[in-house]
Amino acid sequence: MALTRARTTMKITVHYYNFAFWRAEVLRAGLYLQNIPFEDNRNKESLPEIVKRSPFKALPVLEVDGSLISQTQAIASFTGKLGSAFDYKAAGVEPDASYPRLYPADDDYLGQARCDEIINGCTDVTTTVASTFRTPKEEVEAKRAELIDPESGRLYMHLNGLNSLLCKDDENVACGCSMTVADICVWRLVGWLSAGVLDYIPADLISSHFPNLHKVHTNVQENDKMIQYMKEYHK
């Protein structure tokens, strides 16, 4: 499926559970911003069958014309490019001129690499936090305190690295000068880390120590179309 050769209408489904985790939100919100119709499958009865069909037996996956695509960075980048490939006229919808695509231009190789780097940085942060999920309850506090130690904490290191990548060309944008799928990833990652749902990780960790992460999150959170997206999809 060559995105640069011809526009095409695709039947697209996002398969993920009924919560707003960043790995799925980058797909849902990315398609929404570009005005690309999609089915949002959160049906817990049907998802086990999707998992069985998926290459790595995990969600989220993006289904395009019956084919499943997995791995967060791949499906996020694919989603970001779709505004340049989707046949809006055939689908009977109008493109949004404010979001013609959510990925750097095809000839901006460095910009694309930066975008992917940020997405993969979000994965590193998630994997580091997830490493504590099976820690015995009595050890979680010490383990997470170790992770956020500014001198040697692995989570602090990952967040600091991610923070250093952002806002180089625009003070409120993850990479380049307009919103991309990288911004959406950062938005929900920061939302998760700052929601107070992770014991012993302070809700103000990001706002107190990582200003670029905080700025990107705020910029997306206050975006008019994203506010509309949240009203429709965060129920």
C-alpha cells in the first residue's frame, strides 16, 4: 500500500480496551483530527479474538481493510501519514485543513526520525513504569522511589531524555512547528503519569521537573478540536 502514489479509501478499525491509554489514543485522536472515519472497537467480548489474530498477541492494533498492523511506533506513524493518502471525496467527508497530516513531510527525514524517536521514548517510559507492576506490594514504594531518583533513577532518566527532545522548533510542539502524532503520545503519557493513579509517583512529577513535557501536554489538552474529541470519546 504505497501512501505516496495514490489516494485510497480504507476501512479502519482501532482495537483496544475501554480506556484512554496513549498507545491507543494516538490512533483514535490522530484519525479524529484528520477527519478520517474509523470504527472504535472497545468490545471486550470481541477483543480476545483480535488478540489471537494479532502478530504479537497484544493490543492495540490497527485494522486496515482486514489486515492487522501492530507495534506502537509503526501504527502511530502510519496514522500520522494518512491525511496525505486517504481519499476523502470517495469517503464522503471533508479533510480538516488545520490537520492535513500528523507526521513530518516525506522529504523531512530528520523530522520523521525525531517524531519516531519521541514515540519510542514514550514506550521506554511506559516499559520502565510497567516493570514495577508485578513487584510485591511491600516493595513497590521503594522501587518507584528508586526509579524517580534524579541522580540514578531509570524513569527520571527516560523522562529527562524525552523532555530534551521536545519543543526545539516551537515552544509548545513536540517536533517541528505543528502538531504530530508525537504530541498526542506525549499528551496521554503525561496525563497518565500525572493522574495520581500510580502509587508513589507524584502527580506533579512532570509539571515540577520536565517543562517541555508539561508544555506539550497543555498545548494538546487545550486544543479546541482535542477538547471536542475528549467530549466524544472520553466517556
